Amino acid sequence: MFKKALEAKTQQRLSGADKKKLRRAVRDKFPRCSDSDLDALLPPKAEMMVAKLQNRVHVYSVEGEFPMFFDIDGRGSEIFPSVYALWRVPEIVPAFLLKGGEVSRFIIGGADLMFPGISVPPEGLPSFAAGEIWAVKVPGNPAPIAVGTTTMSSSEALKAGLRGKALRITHHYRDLLWETAEGRFAPNAGFLEDVVFEDPAFLSSRQESTACDGPSEVSNDQEDGAEDEDMTEAVNEMNPDSIQMRKMDGSTESSDKLVADIGTLTVADDVSAEGSNVEDQHNFTSADVDALLDKCLLQALHTTIKDKDLPMPGSTLWSNHVLPCRPQGVTLDIKKSSYKKLSKWLQAKSTAGLVSVKEDKYKKEVVLLGVNRNHPDYSAFRPEKRPVEKSDQVGDHAAKESQSDKTLNVVEVYKPSVHVNAIFTSVGADRGKLCTASEATDIVFRYVEQENLVKPTDRSTVVLDAILCDALFKGAIKKGSMYPSEIHKKDLGSTFISRMQPHHVVTRGSDSVVRKGALKAIQIMTERRQGNKKVTRLSGLEAFLVDPEALASELQKKFACSTTVAELPGKKGYEVLVQGGVIDDLARHLIEQYGIPKRSRVPSAQIKIPVSEPESLLTP
């Protein structure tokens, strides 16, 4: 987040109302923050400043002090504490504990936190959901070194075998937000230039408090040794390509030595397995690993991979579906097979006709396109029945609830105008109430029946009196033309409704909103940019209570492409930009998942898709 230098576009003091709004947002975002903690971070009588950066980030600080909070989108929905705030009140967010101080080099270097770098307590991994804000601490040091958001829930992490990315780091010690603060400092002696270790003062105070419990040097040494082994695995798991190490004051010998040591480390994939299992795995031949790969793939195709999830990147197939299907205590390594690479293995299965794949030349990754469920291998395989965890049931229930929340209901309603107020008053109807088309038609026919305006010689014709004639035609007839004296019953209702003000009620789940005017269409169009690249633009989502940010994140996973959300130039609202020409798939997703019908199915347009690209957009 703060890897590049950013200049503040504006910097101003917060008004009293804005200060209260900020304090209220912080209290809602961080339930652990008590009133005393909030006063320590944002004193109620102190002047507060906000710096608006070029990337829309708002940085809040107390005047003359350090930045305390920053808002990523500038709208108050994604507020994070700075390390200065965490050093003052560390308890406002939960924290992951690293396996050792050496792992902090990668965090400070700009890498995200991986699960192998986390020290799991004896009682097990703490419970958390995806998208929660967590801090990062080093053993023996109470001051956090970074803050970020979790990439998955604790149940998903356990399914993945505690592998992969745990925390997407947003801000850390020694990044540009920390460096740009006047009078920047480190909280204790454990914070060095490129690494953080335990705080000597904290350790000495803890030893004094536990001196009465007796010596336990042997057990501590054994625990330290175990932590060193775990830390070695954590260092090996970190991806050196994604790490940007800084050179601090010419001191590069330690970092060069660390990089050299990383290349020589070899760690088993599953350190929790027993020694006997490890020995058995060393005896696996490449043919055994090939058979295990095929078994795990067939198990995944039968149990977890659905046709609606396709296309699917090969990395997602491997980490989320194939690996969870391996037998308990068994390590599955594609490099020990005869294929050596995931792409070659999937290409071989495609040649055999079990699946269909293609290679993404831009991402250099194989994508799973389809599954042949009539293949003999698929038909002959009998999947194993595995116990369903409670977390899965809860997740399915939550998915059903989220699907029900997407249910859309649009109702066209009408408000009485000055033209028809006399009719509503005559029949005793409420002029301030919105009514549907059928209700409005009933009101005008009640007036006809009340005034006995049906023509005796022709029961299908209504004779217009002065009040009804003005309600239907006053101001709509050209000067010099004669007002009609009667109207057919089949035209009476539509003519009466056309003289009222149209509104529409949009309901999605528990949210409902009434808007004036007719329902506007969702605009979907494809734009050609540099070279042969296409971008699909989607706007008008707010009319149907669809969150652009949530939809962009959903489309990013579904289409395996990058998505962004931008403000519409000169208009209210936002548009979603999807990489690639996915106009048909995007329209189908809105229809199936969000219940937004096509133009042909509803009188008022909901989805407006151009038949072909505009000519101006086809020119490079």
C-alpha cells in the first residue's frame, strides 16, 4: 500500500462533526477499542488533520503527532490503524505471532504473511473470518510490526493445510507511511533497521515475574529448537521473488548471507507427519505419485468441482481441490511424479479426454475449461465418503442466505399528480400514497361508478364529465382542438396512469428503496484499448442495489481477470471495469445470480447490451 512515494493533494483540519464521525467509525470498526483507548488515540479536544493522498487514501492524525488511522477508499469503510496507533494501544486488533524474528525481514521487505510463518498456539489456530483486520507480532516483543487483512477464514486455512497466504499486509514498520511521519521512532530496542527481534526489557521483566516458578531451562531450550525448525520452514515457504529487500546504510552482508542460506534449505512439505509416514513417502515411486494424483483429481471432480465454477485456473484447482483430497498424513508433490509440472499433468489428462484445458499465454498458466463426466475413468471411480465438518454446513447455510439476499424484486408504482388529485379526493383515496397500476385503475373506475358515467347505450364507453376530462386531457390537447366527450373503457386505465408520476420500488433482501421516475437500464459495453486489448464496462448497478465493490471482487474470481471500480466522470455512481471482452458472460451472470431480467422480458429496460461495438471504439 505504501511502497511508492505519495504526495498529499490536500491537508486540512477536521471539523467538529467530522471528528465525531471519525471516532464513531473507529468505534464501530474496532469493537475491542474501549472509550479510554479511543481517547488515547483520538483525543476529543485535540485538533485532528486529514491528508488526502493521490491514491484516494485518507490519513488521519492528531495535529503535531503521528498518523493514527488511514482509510483506503476514503469513504470510511476500510479504516486501518497505523503502527503508531498499535504501539500506543496494541489490543484494538488481534495479532498473529511469528515463528521467529527472522521472518520479520520479509514482512518489513514488503511481503505478505504466509501461514508457515505463523506460530500456532497449543490450543489451535484462533478463529477468524476472511477480510478481518489482524496485526503481526514477533515473539518476545509486545509491539506489532504490521497490519493487514486475512485472505481466508480459519476453517478454509485448516482445509488448505495451513499453506498459502494468511495476511495481505496493508501497512508495516519502515514503509513510507511510517517514514513520512515527523519524529518517526521505534517503540523498543528490538526494532532494528531491517528486522525485529524480542525486546530485552520485555524479556527481563517477564523473567522477573516468573522467577518464583522455578527454572525450566531444558524445556525452554527444546521449545527454542522446535521454533527454529518451524522458522526454517517459514523462511523456505516465503517467495523470494515477491520480496523487495532494502539496503540500510550500506549494511548488506546479513541480507546477502540470508539469501544464500535460503537457497540451500530443504524442508519437508508436511512437518507434522510422523517419522514413519515420511519414510514411507520417500519410498514412493513416480508411478505411485502418478496414481495418487489421478485419484485425488477424480475425487475432486466428483465432490468439489462443479461446472458452474469453470473456467478455473490451474493453481486454484491444485490448492483448493486436488490437495484437500489427498489422504491424511500424505504429502502430494507434483515434482515427484513423472510429469514434474502441473501444466504437463493437466495437458496429459486433456489428451486422455478426461478434462479440457487451455494455456493462458499472458499469465503462463493452464486453465481448466471443462470436465468430461462421461469418460470411462470418471464413471468407474467411486469417490470416498468423508465426514462433513460443521464449518462446511455453516458455510453452505451462509451461502444460501447470501443467495437469498441477492433476490431482486422491482415494482412500478405511481404517485398522484395535480391532474388526478380531484379524482382521488372524490373517491376518498389517499393522495400521498404510492399505488400500483391496478390500484390506480381501480380508483378511476370507482369514480366512474360513483358518478354513473357509463354510457347507457354502450356499456363499453365512459362519458367524460368536467372533472374526469380535465384529469385525462387538460394540457395534453392542442389549442383550438376539441376535448373528447367520451372514452373507451380499455383506454381509460392507461390514460389515467399516464397522468401520474411514475416511481419504482427496488427490494433486494432486507434492503428497499423508492426512486422517482422510470427504472434506468444497466449499461454494458466493450471498449477496445491499446493494441487488441478489450475492457468491459458496467455501470448503473446502484439502481438495483448491487454493490460495485462486491461485484468487482466476485467477477475477478469468476473470470480470473483483473477488475477495478472507478467513479463515473461527471455523473453520480460508479462503473466496474472488467479486463477482457466478457460482455455476454457478464450479462448472464447478472441475470442468473442477481435476478436482473433482460430488456425483452420486462417492459422497463434493466440490462442494455449493444448489439455490436461502437465504431469509434473499434479504432486503435
